[in-house]
Amino acid sequence: MRNLCVLSLFISLCFFLPGAAAVHEADVIVYGGTSAGVTAAVQVAKMGKSVILVCPEKHLGGLTSGGLGFTDVGNKHIIGGLARDFYHRIWQHYDQPEAWNWQKKSEYGDKGQGTRATDNALRTMWIFEPHVAEATFEAMIADAKVTVVRDAWLNRDAGVKKVDGAIRSITLLNGDTYTGKAFIDATYEGDLMAVAGVSYFVGREGNEVYDEKYNGSHPEILHHKHWFAKDIDPYVIPGDPASGLLPRISAEAPTPSGKGDKRMQAYCFRMCLSNVAENRVPFPKPEGYDPAQYELVVRVFDSGWREHFEKFDPIPNHKTDTNNHGPFSTDNIGMNYDYPEASYERRAEIIAEHEQYQKGYMYFIANDPRIPKDVQKAVKQWGLAKDEFVDNGNWPYQLYIREARRMVSDVTVTEHDCLGKRKTNRPIGMGAYTMDSHNTLRYVTPEGFVQNEGDLGVGVPGPYGIDYGAIVPKKNECTNLLVPVCLSASHIAFGSIRMEPVFMILGQSAATAAVMSIDEETTVQGLDYEQLRAQLLKDGQQLE
């Protein structure tokens, strides 16, 4: 609950602190300190324009520095430009002996993880510790001499001033105003885009919207082993529906197959764990801990399930990037539906509830006597990494916002693009990952057993282009805004695009377009693509 209290106090102070509000000006204002926000700001500076990176966050890098160190991309050869520079800097760090304080370099890297971790031919490294990623982003910002404003929250009631369809300024909760010629929304939530009056969608479209096969609900598809492979009773008293459902099971039925709804794929924290005794913090018992919330996982283990450690992905120095795995795990299914459009206060409540749930889950597994002894003994070898997230109780700063708002523009990336069935006319970057969604609902089947819905994975045949039109709004809605994270894509296509390296790529491309639109004195929609393409290729972006 600490995060909720801190954020609530901050928001309150923003409204009542005395003093005159300040006005700041730059050619480009980037809102959001995600990996896309960093590459966007750095690219603007490299192209000779003034830029201010305005961040609600204190720590730069979003999920890349927030625990996702086991990089998902699908094909690393699509990564160019500043994104590749980031992974090259990671390689440079781990090429130094002093980087290996808890593990010998020879025990990692080319052993076990192979080129998934280190590609010496390309001088890149794709797997890393959170604090190393954050330091790398900070170095990129410092080298480019980018001005960064932190703990800076957009006023979502009246914080965007538009004139003739173009944003002229944004105003924060503390009253400070930032004026610019072009703006980039690099947040996971798409707050600037929304306040600017740009169309967006939340949830899963039905297949009929874009003539797709894999969008919407698909209760008949079970993927990734994130489902109940054996029949497990959902009721407090097994066999007795009158006793009520166990916690974390919904009484709602899944949406019919292929139909759309407002459900969101589950969020979680990507924990960084350590099994080095000197660098291990025992899993803490969270405030308000309720073991009844985890009764279902006892039944999962009792069914014989033993895959708990399959997503303890190893990163350097005997640490992990730990992700959701299994039918009941770190994904907090069904508890985030209102997050994308929620107020700051409500989002803080959701984040705090996710933290309490996940901390409680780990504490339960490590300590409850009903957990099988073999599992518990193995879990007790792990704990939070003491040297990560040191000012946040060793807990990740960033909740994994797998999906929030998605812009609706004149061009929408769909499964047809990801599956190579449609040519991309104006590529500004590439994706290559499986079209992937996590679960959205845990429910009771007609047969009376618990099951999950929403986990879907459809492989793509190869890298595909992401069209420039997907990151610019409709011209009649805003003419100087670019949206590289909450871009225009269907739910299932976004499941492939939503990889952190792709966000970095799109952040750089958005910044390039912003600068060129200023130089050409045109709208972002009116920018000549061939000129943009030439600059992107010059800067090392991979477009084909």
C-alpha cells in the first residue's frame, strides 16, 4: 500500500503547493519515461532540436529497467538504431570483469543462454539486470544532454491546449506548463493522447471489426500452459456451489468465441529474484496478507502440477526475471479492467492491490504449510534481490501494463500485417514476436470446474513492418502528436508489437518524424514518407 499512499500524497500536494507555476518551452515535448520515451528524447536531441522529457515516473526505462531483463523480441536482427545502441551498451557493461559481482562471467553468457544473452559478433547483449538497464538509459540521456522532469503528472482534466488541431502546450497537476511544436505520448496508458481528444479503444475487438481470426475472446484456445490441465473444483467447500467461489474466480461467463469485450489481459510485476544468500531478501509478508486468497494454488499443487519454476528466467549474477507461469501465478487475472481510463488515485489503488497480491502469493508459496515440501524447500532458496530497486523495498518500480488504451487512426495494424498477408506501405520499424495475449478471466466452466480465458499465442511467419500511419492520429483530431506505444493496432496485433525493443524502435521513429515535421513546417500526417524513410535508414533503423 506504500505506493498508493505516496502517490495520493503527491497528487494532493500538486494542487496546494504555493508558488507561481512555471512555463517551459522546447521544440519537442516527450511525455512518459518508458523505454520509448527515452529513445524518443535522445533522438530529438541527436537531430539538433530542443527536447524536454516529462515523466510521471521517477525511474527511467519503464519495464525494461523494471524487471523485464530477459528480452522478448522474436528476431534480434530487426533491432537497429538507438535500440541496438542500448543493447550494445549493455554488452559493454557485462564485458567488464567488475560487472560480475555474484557470478563468474564464464558461468553465464555463452554458457546456458548462448546468443540469447550475448552476441559477441554483433557486440550486443539481450539479457541484463534491472539496475544495469536503468543506468544505461540514464547514460543515454546524459550523453544527449536531455532535460528530464520527473514526478511530473499531466492534468487529465484540462491539461492540453490545442489551437487549430495542434497541441500548443500541456499543463501538469502542479500548474507547470510545457509548450512545444510537436508532442510525443510515450506512456503505457496513452494519457496525453486521450486528453488531446484522440480516438482510442480499450479491450478486445471482435473478429468482425478488422476481419480477423484471433481477436476477441477465445475460451476454446488454451496456450502457454497458463490454464488448468486437470479438473479443479472452484468452490470454497468442494462440490458445494452454495459455499461460494474461491477468491480470484469470477462468476461471469466468458465472452462468446471471437466476440469483443472490455476485458484486459492480466498485469503483473516482473520480479528480480536472487538465490545468493548474501544478496537475498526473504519474501516479505505484505500488509493485509490473507492466505485465503491463495487457496486455489494449493489445489493446483495437489493436482500434481510442478512447473512453478519454469519462468524463473536466469539473468546475470544469479538473478532472475520471474514472469507468470501456470494456471494460478503472478498474473492478477481480472483485477485491471478499469486501469486504462482510471484516475491517478484509482490506478494507485490497482497497483497497490497487484503488489499486495503478488507479494502475498510469493509469501504463501514460501511459508504456508499446505504447499508441498519439495516446492517450498526450492522456493526458500530464492528471495528478492537485495541490490535491485533499492529505494522501493527491492520491489519493481513498474507494473507490467501489458495493454491499456490503443489509438484508433486511419491505419490500424492487425493480424493480417503480423501474418504477412498484407504489405506495409510505410514501415518505420518491425515486429517479429508471437501474437501473444495473457489471460483476461478466470471462470467456472459449464462442467463446474475452474478455467482461464484469454491466453493466446499465434506465431508469425517472420518479421513484419509497422506502418507510419499507426503512430499518428487522424488529421482531424491532432496534427502534431505521435504515439509510439499506445499505437493504432488491434488487440491481437498489439500482442506482438508490445515488446520493449519495438517500443524503443518506434520511439526513435516517432521522434524523427516530429523533428522533420517541424523542419518541413507540416503536420505529422503530411510528412513525406520517403524523406522520413531515408533519415530512419541513415540512423540505423531496420525497415525490411
